[in-house]
Amino acid sequence: MPKQGLNRKRGRPPKFGRPGQVVALTLPQETVRGLRRVDPDIGWAIVSLLEAKAGRGDGARAAPADSELVQVAGRRSLIVVNRDVMKHLPGVNVIPLHGNRGFLALEPGRGMSDLELAVLDRLATHALDAREHRALVQLRTQLRKWRRDRHLQIYTRAIIVIEQANGSSSRASAGAVSRAPRRPPAPDAD
């Protein structure tokens, strides 16, 4: 007889912590602005208001985990964290996604073990507040779990981030790129 919990689906957990349904709505613009004042995510704003009205609580939603795997394509996932809490991991960049969420990108030549070490190093810092400490402990636990999960394969990939320099306009940047000397393409390593 299978143990309870072993038949869980993999991938991104349900947005509201329970099954959901995609619904398309057309709302007046002032209603959308009002909902965004409740929560930047309109879905969460609607659920919060409805739950508050129904007396299911104070309308506050359960906060998403400070670190989680988020499926992005097929079987591939990214480590997504709360950017408000995890700001200072040595050798790790948090690339903004939306709201306070961002995915982790490591400096070139670094891998999963370097990420785990960065978390441990940050935990050894005495300047942590309780919230950041809890989030880092959770991330450390998750990293260990993901590393040991025989159903997961971990790969390090390079990403390209293009950031506009201060004071330059996109038109100036585009012109500079078009005048840059071209190098012949590198041969494929395959």
C-alpha cells in the first residue's frame, strides 16, 4: 500500500494552496486599480476580499514560500525566492520576475554546491534579522532536499542579462551596439 503523500504531483504548487481555475474577466479600470491597491496580484485581491467578507479570516493570504521551485518550461524549473528577504547571497544574483519574486542566477563557474555554501555563509552572519534567518534555513533545507531527490537533475546554465547603463538612452545604446566591432562566431563545442 503506497504511503500517503507519495502520489503528489510534481511542479508548481497551486497558487492559492488549493485547486484553482483560470477565469477571464473584464472589469472597469477603476475596479482594477482598486483591486491592485488590495494586492498587486488581482487574483489574490479578489480571493482576499471574498474570504474577508465570508468571515474566513482577515483577508490576508498565506504568503508564498520564501523559496520554491517554479516550473518554467516542460520539466524545467527555476529556484524562485522572495527578493524582499533574500538580498545578500555572495556570488548569487536574484533576477526580478514580478512583485517580490525573483529567480537565482549564479556567477559564472558556480554551481549548486556554491549556492549551498553561500546560504551557509550568510547564515553565519550575525547581522540577520529573524525573517531572513528563517528564509535562509528554509532555502538550505530545500536545496539539500532537491540535491538528494533522485527524480531531479540539477544543471547550471548561463543566462545573459542586459542592463541599460545609467544615463544612456535605449537609442544611444542601440547605436553603440550596431557600431561595435564584430567578432567571428566561435565554433560549436559539440
